[in-house]
Amino acid sequence: MAITAAMVKELRDSTGAGMMDAKKALTENAGDMEAAVDWLRTKGLAKAAKKSGRTAAEGLVAVAVESNKGVAVEVNSETDFVAKNAEFQAMVGGIAKLALTADDYEALLASDMGGKSVADVITDKVATIGENMSVRRMASIEGASVVSYVHNAVVEGMGKIGVLVALSGDNEAFGKQVAMHVAAVNPASLSEDDLDPSVVEKEKQVQMDIARESGKPEAVIEKMIVGRMKKYMAEVTLLNQSFVVNPDLTVGAAAKEAGVEITGFVRLEVGEGIEKKEENFAEEVAAQLKG
């Protein structure tokens, strides 16, 4: 029997299981919806699905570099306790290595990891450990050389902030300094050309509105905006930022002195952009005791 997208959606809605798990359950049971539900329950996936609604904003970012390619992967858990677990760390490290040969996020989830897909490995861990987990995102970069850095690494190549820097030449020491700068300052883009035009326009309008409050003529305001936008670019673009190692130089100028060009960077921070739910610990314990 052909498994349709509508069938997968129906099973997901009724069980809360992931898309790949729902599709597999239907395939294994020839499209029988009830049998598929039972299959999910026996595999412990329905139990895991109940945890999928809980916020997973802790975890680790792992980086891996091979030849001229680097990858960074964020794997989330609900608590920092799990992130400090050696078993969890080994899993994250394995996923990062697989990311080196994965074309994109979906390909990574489908990659074979000891006879199971990465997605299935994560689901199994959710069921056994009892916390929601997810491979949230991956990013890759290529260059003549790629340097990695992990801020406050808990083990080699893993921590709360992972950075990759691509260079046009081979200067690992300088690349490491730039990576540390990126970790600390968190630039929005490499250069002005890489910034989202809508973000630039929004900032320009904000500065225009602020300047108009001064009551100055439009001609004067236009000149003021040129200076303010230049300052804005110096704050948010890597090449124009003051280099933390030598504030007298921009990062771009420092790269020129080092004999290389910075061609790109990646920065992933655990939980970045995730809205964490603040909970009363006593209430949480009471809720668990009630079942």
C-alpha cells in the first residue's frame, strides 16, 4: 500500500511522533493506522513523542574539520546535566563527524549511525534518558583552510559556542584569533555585502527617525545618517570591527597584515534564539509526583 503524506500527517497528529518515525511505522505495517500506533508504542516512540513538546534549550555545539571543510552542529537537550553526560557527548561527536559528509540538515538526520539513522538514534535517546533532545541545526564552510574554536570546551571540539573561520591561506594562529573574536563579539555578517538589505534599511530608517527628533534640516540629517551607518557597519560586520587582539586595527586590516583573507565564518551558540520557559522548580517536582 502506498504511504501518502496525508496518512503520515494523521499518524503524527494522533501520536506526536516525528515525521520519519510515523512514515516508518506506516511502512512497517502496510498502512494500517492502528497497527502503526501500536508499533510506535512498542518502540517507545510514543513515549518519546510526549517529551517532544518540552523546551530543549541546553546541549552542545560540536565542530569538526577535515581538509578544507568545517562543520558545526547544535544538539539540544532539556538540561545541562545531560549535556555533561559522556554518553550524550559521544553521540554529539559522532553526529558532527557524520555532518562532514552530509550535504544538508535533512541528509544529516538520515545518515547512518551504527545501523540507525541519526534521527532514530536521537529518538532512542529521548526514550531511554527521558529528556527531549534534537539536532537543531548544522552549518558548514569551506576555504583554502578552515580553523575551528570552541569557547569553554567541555571536551575537545564541544562546548556552548562553536566557531569556524575560513581563510584564503594557511595561518592557523591568526585564524584561531579571529575565531575567538567571532565567539566574543558575535558579528552579524562578514561584510556589508553579506548583510540582509532589509536589516540595513530598517536600521537606516531608525537612525533617520532619531535624527529627525533633533529638528535639523533634511540635508543635515542625510549627512548625519552616512556617519551613523558607517558606525553601524563597524559594529556588526566582522571585517570592519575593531580586532579584539589589536583594537587599533580592524579585523580586515589585521588579516591583510597576516597575509590572508577571511572568506567566511560560522558561529553557533547553544540555545540561541530559543525562548526558554521559566518554571518554578518546586511546582515542577510536584507535577512530576502527580504523574
